[in-house]
Amino acid sequence: MSTAAPSRISSAPTRTPTGSARRRGLDWRIRFAVLSTVWGFSFLLIKVGTGAYAPFQVTFGRLFFGTAVLAVAMAVRRDRLPRGIRTWMHLTVAAFLLNALPFSLFAYSELTIPSTLAGICNATSPLWGMALSMVALSEDRPTRRRVAGLGIGFLGVLTVLGAWQGFSGLDFDGTAMALLASLSYPIGWIYVRRTLAGSSHSNLSLTGAQLLLATVQLAVVTPLFTTLPTSFPLVPLLAVIALGALGTGFALLMQYGLVAEVGPTTAQMVTYFIPVIATAAGVAVLDEQLGWNTPVGALIVLAGAALSQSRPKARAAAQP
């Protein structure tokens, strides 16, 4: 999602190794399916966690256990945290935009909206990203296909929200927070692309430091707005641990492996499977109600997102 937020847009610059260095372990399609499932179930885990703990506490636990997984991975690979005050300053902003803020918004949103709706809102992240990149990144020029995808995608959002009914029965605050969380991911990605692209540090080093900083941010905020729980119910606690260790730490490691093997374009296709799994999990496990407009709108959102992310085929080289 993203934990990305979830979107799950990579939170650090990606360097793809050559074919000879690519992983030859478990087939990438299986890992792709596992990653989709883990991130899709993250919204269910948030819902279960917020049933017993405050949203900030769920987010802090998620970041703490996610950071612990990356710390172990860094120790195994003998990777070090990045150096330089400038890099740490940029990572502090990235930690807020890509982790602390969206994770907290999703946790608060699921106090009042179903996990299925939160998962579908997460799928709008590529749409926000395309709209912002055309403004903020000079190399991303709008094309008819991408503009059409943007329009189709937001038509799907209106379908999910039931705009023709005047949004009746919709919790505006919760939905707005989920959409803002999805918007935060591409803003953070653009910031990282402008400030940390080409860094000599590894993806693992940058992301480990980023999650560490986000954990510190939540460690400061959480005591100010919450009180220490008087009890620790087991199932919600396990949900928070799984959300951090699997849905954040392990998922990021798996994402980097996929990017290294099949490239960022194919790896980012996982974004389009997350709302499907989140919806299925919410209905099957949490018995959440599902109107016809939710799956139909979700399909329209995914179609628009896929179209907005497509690139025209390169023109054939001119003959001499």
C-alpha cells in the first residue's frame, strides 16, 4: 500500500540491475500474487486494528514493526543508513508524505468507512500521480490517451461514491481522508524524484531510514493525541503486527525484488489488484455490505488508471 499505500509507488529511486544479476528464486508471478494479497489485506488489518486501538497507535505499530523488518534486512545485507544532513532532511519530508501522513489518514478513515471503500480510494493514487506529474515534472507531457484515462478514472470515483444519489449514506470525512491519503503518495513520490533521484545509497538504506523517521514522527505525535491502552486484545494486536511486519516491511522488500527482476512498470501493476483483494477480503471476512456501484466504479477506476499510466509505443527509428 501504495503501504504503500499504500500506492504503492516506490518510496525511493529505483536502480534496476542487469539481467545477469536478476533473482532466480521463486517465480516472480507467485511473488507478485503474494504482494498483491498482502497489500490488499492491509485495509482489513487496519480495520481490525482500529477496532481496539486508536488510529495513531495502529500507525505507530505499523511503522515500528515495518522498520524492524527492514533493520533486520539491512543487518543481514550489511547495509548502512545514509549519511549527510541534507539526505536526512529530504527523507524526513518523504517519511511524512509517504508513510506517516497516508498511513494515519487511512487508519482514521476506516473508523467510519468500510475497508473496501478505503482500498478502492487507494487505487486513485495513480490518477492523482498522473495529474500532478504533468504539472510538476516537465518530462511527463499530457497525451490524449492519458487525459482520457484521467477522466475515466475520476468518473469511476464518482460511480463508487454514488454521485447521482447526492452521495447519500456516504461518510464524507472518512472518504475525504482516504482520498487525501491516496493523494499524499504521488506528492511524496514527486518530492523524492526531485530530491533523492540518483542517490548513491541503496533503496534498502533509504527506505529503512525513511521508515525510521516516520516511526519517530509517530512516536512524538501518538502520546499527544492518545492515551496508553488499558488492555491489549490479541487479535487486533496481531493485526497491527502483521500490518507492519508483512504489509509494510516484508512487502517493500518483495517489491524491490520484483522491480529488480521484471522492471518498475510490471511491478507497479500490483496497484490494480489491491482494491480487488481489499474488496473481497472486506466482504468475505468482515461481512461488509457491497452495492453494485462499488465494484463497477472500482473497475472503471482501474481502467482509467491503467490508461493514464500507458505510454505510446516508441516510433520506429528512421531509416538512413
